[in-house]
Amino acid sequence: MWNIQGKIIFITGGASGIGLQAAREFAARGAHVVIFNRKAQAARDAIAEIERERIDAGQRICSYLLDVAERDQVGRGFAQAAQEVGAPDIVINMAAIGNVAAMPDMTYEDFDHTIKVNVYGTRNVVEAALKVMRRPGTIVLAGSLGGFIPVYGYTGYGTSKFAVVGFSQCLRYELKPLGIDVSCFCPGEVATPGLAGEYANTHPATVAMKAIGSTISCEAAVRGLIAGIAARKFLIMPGWQNKLLYWMTRLTPLPIWNFITDAIVGFALRRKPRL
């Protein structure tokens, strides 16, 4: 079994969803856990949850406030955490936002914000991590199955996640000689607290395309994440159905894939015409 006890883990977006569940799991394995989040109350609530999971009173469980889209905040936050808690062995960037809207319905501001958080935020975290982390070490970046498979309504979100996947692939080459593993965590749909609210306002064509895959629990996603880090995998994709879908898209000729998905979208649009 992979021994994470005593290691220092930095997790952005660690106050909710997959980030929080990962923080709880690492604490339960004896790691020191530092989370980064934008909202003070959410961070306090998360710390209380994480502390209940730790197995030793000596484990450090801390939080720092920052917005990953703000480069200076990320740099200062990571530097302060490294000085006060210690240099991280693993840095996991889970901070991201969803933006489900077709291009005709999307404002410039929404698209811009999505790119700033999901793409520039990822870049800012990596820059800050490289200044403080231990070698050997591991950086995990949150991609998505939506970073490989285009989906109706994912013009903003999909663009950002395709970028994160490409960034991670290039970064892997650059950091491997420096003793740092890079992993790209690419789950499909995960049952996080925000999922139900997202579906309430999601276009039927988006729902129809996403139904090709499967929804997994937050716990299952994190089990896959931890197993992938332990195995030093680059591409971490939890859930066998999502792996199957990934390989289907890789192996199916593009005209055939487009024919199938165009039919799915067309049927959904006939049921609810696009605005």
C-alpha cells in the first residue's frame, strides 16, 4: 500500500467537491493537508471536516485564502504555506469553475472568467508550486473527460479543459527531468453538490451528450485519483465507463463519431429548439 503518512499535500479548491473529499482521504492516511480556497467560511467548515479524518494529533491541517486566477495571491499563498507548514510533496489543483452555455447564449465576460480561472489559474498554481515544492514531487492538474470529448454547450468549459490537458502534456516533458511527476486528472461527470443545480439550467442537447458517459460518486473519483498518483500515472481517469468512452472516441473515425453525436444533438434540438 502506498504510504502517504507524513507527506505534505497542497490542494487548491479544497473546501468543496472533489478537492474536499481528496483532503479528507489524505488526512485519513496520515498526511499533512493544506487547502486553498476563496471563501473564509467555506474554508473553516472544510477544515473542521478534514480534522475529523486525521489519525494523529500532530497532523497539520491548514487553510489559506486565495483566488487561483490572481497570480500574486497564488504566489504569496503558496510561499506562506510552505514557510509555515513545509514544502509540499504533492500539489493538486482542483480549483475550477463550470460554464455550461452554448456560444450564442454566452457573454464575453463568462467566457473570459472561465479561461482565467481554469487555464490561467492552472498556470498560476504550477508557477507557484515550482518555487516551493520538494523533489521528487508530484503536481496534479484537474482536466476533464470534457478536455478530450467535445460536448454541446461546452464552448467555454471545454475550451478551458482542452487547454489544461494540452498544458499538462507539455508540462510532463518539461518537469520530468527536474524530478517532478505531472498527472492530469480527467474524470467524467462526478456527483458533486453543484451538479444538480447545473442540470436545472442545462440545455437538453448537453444532457443528451453527457448521458453517453456515466456519473460517478465523489468518493469513487478520489479513490481513482489517489490510485493514479500512487501508480505515477500521467492520465488519471476514474470509472471504467468513462475509460471506455475515452477509448471509443480515440479509436472511432471522426466522421463516424460526428455522425453519431450529431444525431444525438439533432434529436435533442427537435425536442427543444435552440434559442
